Amino acid sequence: MIGRMLLLAGMLLTALPSHGQSVFAEYKFENAEQQSDFKELTAQLRCLVCQNQNIADSNAPLAQDLRREIHQMLTSGQTKHDVIDFMVQRYGEFVLYKPIMSLKTLALWFGPALFFIVGLIAIWRMTRRSAQVSVAEPDRHALAEARRLLDNTDSRDL
Amino acid sequence: MRFVIPLVIFAVIAAFLYSGLGRDPTEVPSPLIGKPAPEFTLPTLAAPEQQFSTSQMKGRVWLLNIWATWCAACRVEHPLLVELGRSGRVEIVGLNYKDNDTSAKQWLAELGDPYITTAVDTDGRVGIDWGFYGAPETFVIDKEGVVRLKHIGPVSPEDLATKILPLVDELQETS
């Protein structure tokens, strides 16, 4: 049993995407900072051909070209900011997995928090209402009726 | 009153979802619209020693069609482009993207050549400047050299009649 579990674990581990490493092995950098910038940029920029993959993970020819372009820009001394500007100028803000904060993206940035607050308020109001119902005075007539019934059964049983 | 709030929430969500139904998520709005067309100078397909430069097109309304022989959708729109090129209503420049010159020449010989010239973008670097990502793509550029429209995917007769040609005619009239 343990042997089989280990085998399974081993299979799962080797099945993990490994091309992430090959992408970086392909390129030479002058220093560690350039390499980490490259890693960061290719991870946060979207590949337009496959759209749900970033440039680091995608094997689309365009992603390969863009990796080459980003590598070239970084090794020629341009900053991360320059690379992001370059990409946005050509492909639009859509390439950014982390959108720019602007009037157009306000709903995107604060929408979830807004929904969360609205949800909290709704829950608070609902629980307050049901709490009020449970502590409400019982109906006096119903109480008297219940007492009468109880008294009757008592006398009959005895 | 009890039903008003859920009804309003439903209406808002329904409106958002409905507007999303008609959208194509693969079509990304181009940031190039209204901006000067990215300039390039590249060898031409017919004669590699000659160069095509975007500056040659100043003062003319033109289309840039990015295509490749490996692109199946390009074959779909090609007859329409041939027809448009023959009609003389607008000049079309081809940009042969990451392709093989021999197969590109063969394609034009077999299917017809709608382009006033075809520039060769072997490594796809010019394609990047134009924000190209889904072959084929067609751009409309005005006399000032400003990009006015980007069409992603094959041009259909309807796209041509309702989007591209009305714009081209309008741009041709302005001096």
C-alpha cells in the first residue's frame, strides 16, 4: 500500500509542468536581477494566442517571440516598466494579468470588496430580524389555551 | 417592496450577462486605433532586394493585411481580398508573417494576388509592433498614416460591406 502511494506521488511529481524551467534555461542573463525580472514579467503578461496562459507557460510561437523580445529588452538595460509599456502599447491593457488602477477598472478592483460588504450587511440584517422574532412576546391567548389543554390532560390522567 | 430588491438585483445581473453574450472574448480591442501606424521597412516578396516602407503610403488610404500560408483562415478570406484588390477601391499591402517565401509566392500565383506589394516579416518582429496575434488581421490606415480600424480573423463579405468599405470611402473623401 505504502509502496503504491509512493509510486503515485512520484508520478504526480514528475507530471508537474517542467517547461517553466526550460524557458529560463534558454536565456542567458547578465545578473540575477535581470533573471528575476524576466521571470516576473513573463509570469504576469498574458499570451494573446491562448489567452488563459501567461507568456512564461505558453508554447505558442507568439509567446516564444515575446519571451525573446522581453529578454532582449532586459539585457539591453531596459526596465520592467519599459517592457510593460511596450506590451500595453501593442496589445492593450488586456495583456496585464494585474490590471492598471484606473476609472475603467475601479469595479474590477473594488467590486469584490463591495459585494463582500453588501453580503455582510444582508447577513447582519437577516440575523437581527430572526433574533427579534425569537424573543417576541408569545401570544397571550395561545398561552392560556395551552395551559388549559395541559391542565385538562393532567386531570384526566390522574 | 419585498420583491423589489431581488428584482432589481436580478435585472442588473441579467443586463450584464446579456451584454456579455454577444461579445467575442478572443477579440481584443487594439490600442493602435487612432494612433499613428507603426512604421516599418521590409524587403518585398516579389523582389527581396527592393524594400517596402510604410512612409510610401503617406497621403493614401490603405489596408494592411497580415497573412501566412500556414494560416487556414487566410485562405477563407483570400478570394474576397482578390476581388477587393481588383475593384481598385482601396490599395492593400500584404504582410507575409513568419512564412516561407517559396510557399508564399506559390500561394499568390495559385489563388491570385490582391496586394499592391507584399512585405516579408520573416521573424515576426513587425507583427509584434502591430500587436498581431491572430492570423489573419486587417488594418485600415488613413491618409495621415493613422490606424482607423483593426479586423481580427478572416474578413467576411458582411465585414467588408458594413465595416471596412464604408470607412474606406469616408476616408478617401477627406483630403
